[in-house]
Amino acid sequence: MPIASGVVLLALGCGLGQGGLDQMTPSPGASHDSGTGPFGMGGTSDGSVADGRAASVDDAGSAEDASSSSDSSAADDVDTPLDAPMTVPTGPCLNDANPCIVVPTGWTLVAFAPDQSTLCPAGFTSGSMDFVDGPAVGAGKCSCGTCTVTSAPTCDSGEIPVHYDETISAGAGTCDLVAMPGTGPLINTPPGSCGTDLYQGSYADFDISYTSPPAVGGACTAPGAPSGAATSTGVDRACVADTAQAANCNGNACSPSIGDPFKPCIMAMGAVACPAGPLSVRHEVGTAASVTCPGCGCSVAADCSGAVTLYTDTRCTTGPYKVAADGSCNPIHLQHASYDSYIYSGGTPTDVSCTASDPGAPTAGLVNPTTICCAP
């Protein structure tokens, strides 16, 4: 049905205008018997056109006498010369009594009403679509859906807390003392490199404790889960034309005869802008109202069980001794060694999990959004 192409135009009276009717209507007082043409200009009674003067002076008298004749008074009322082109106004619509709508490409001519109780008008009964508009949240709310880890965190970076005790003190075996600045915490920068920011010297009189830094990084997702029903403030009906003839269309230009409460409008799928032109009143409708929720915030957690390997030189090459960084108190005094460098290894994170939080506010929307544009 050729009712959906071009640019939207609305032209009242798309057929002959008043100016066209003036040019084609004989002036009052024109007479064929007196040799006056249909526009009040000179002409013979047999339809031949005169050259603007009498055929002969003897038969018709002077031109001045002819111009004073009452039978030629119609000539005074006509402004159009005989050789002026006759233009018959034309338009794309077939019915001048109704508004003319040119339907753009991708749009469909419909009869539209903000009412679902009235049947589609004659000529627009082949397809009836009921819509809602003005969606509102109503009882809808948001909660958080299942949280999913999309990338795991790491355990290699971060400072390593250091605790110790003196084996000759009352706190021996407890590692209840915090290492002094410069000996702890171990900076571990860059992660996994050879570091010398530890207590350098003999560990023969100490117990030592290292604690792994927490896991860092990682990513997760937690979708917002809508619950409760949305509402709508209006109901609508759109009716598709049965045929191009029923919509009084000439190509993509249509001049349908539609009675209240329906109006001739154009419709396109999706939430789009109305085309430029007089069909500027936009109605966004859908098959139902809906509630949507933004994604929730989430955080990743994991356990790290790293280890500190101590070396007897400053280049992390000789005399390695590995101490678990699990917070336990290690009797390092039993090694009777001096240590001057270290390397921390975080290992693989375990018990990786994520927690969702902060569901966003719900937003009302439309299922199967559709745009309908009408004249004001």
C-alpha cells in the first residue's frame, strides 16, 4: 500500500485554489454573440481569435466605438491577457476537503485515538493496535540479582605487615610486637621484586610473623532485578488503512476522511523523533508499561596465602628461607642466620566471591515502544 514514503507535509486544500477558480470562470457579461471570448477578449463568433482590432472599419466601426460597447464591458473585469499561460493548480491529494498528509519512508498512515472503546473508522479496519502511554513505576522496585565475578583479583601487590618477639622476653612465641619503620611493613614495590627494606642482621634472637596483604582488583557484575508492576496513565488505539483507495491516497500523499475521536497520523516502530513538518505532536506508546533497574554496585573478595622468602645476601640469590605469610608466629631464631633481602609471592587467590549492594532506583518504560506523530 503506497502510503509510506517522502517527507511529511500537511496542506489544507491540496486541489484547486481560489486563484485557479478565478482564471477558469467566465466573467459576468461576456457574450459570444458580440464576438467576446470566454475571458472577455476579442474573438469571432465562430471561435477564431481576432488580432485585437475590427475585421473592417466599414462593418464594425472604429476600435474606439467597439471599446465603448456595453457588450464588451466584461473585458474591463479581466486582467489576464489572451496569450498568458493558463495554469491549472494541481496537488498530490485526491480529496480537497480533508487535510493532506505526505507519509515519509519508514512511517505508516494510521487513524489514531487516545481511546480504546471506539471501533476503528471505516476504511481503517484491517489492523487495530491497542497501546498504553504515560508509564509510571507504581509498585515497581529494584533489588540485586546474582553477583558474578568476571575477573579474579590478585594477591601479589600490597604491603606485608611484620610482627615479631624476642625469644628471651615474656612474650616469646607470640609475635606481639609491631616492626619499627624501616623494618616493617615490607613495601613490596614493585610486587615480586627483590626488596631490602627489612631488618637486616641476625634473626637468632627473634620469632617473626608475616601477613599477606588483601587481594586487590577483580571485577564483578550484579544486575538490578525489577519487581512489582508498572502502571500507565493512558490508553490508545491505532488503526491501519485497508487499502490506499480507502485512505484516499495518491502515491504517498493521503487525504483520509476520519471522524472523531480519531485523527490521521503517522506511526513508526521505536522511540524516534517526529519528522520535520506539521505532524509535530509526538505520542510515545507501547504494548505495556514496564519497570527497569540499573545494575547494582558490587565488590570482589578473596583470601591470599602468600609467602616471604628471605635471603642472606642483598640480591635475593643466596641462603633462601621461606616463611608463610599467614599471620602465624615463626621460630626463625632456630635458623641462626642473618637476612638482608626478600621476595614476596602472593600465590593464587582462594575463596573468591563478590557482594552486591546499592540497588538503583527503578525507571518506568514501555514494552515495544512505538512513536505516533499527529498534527496539533
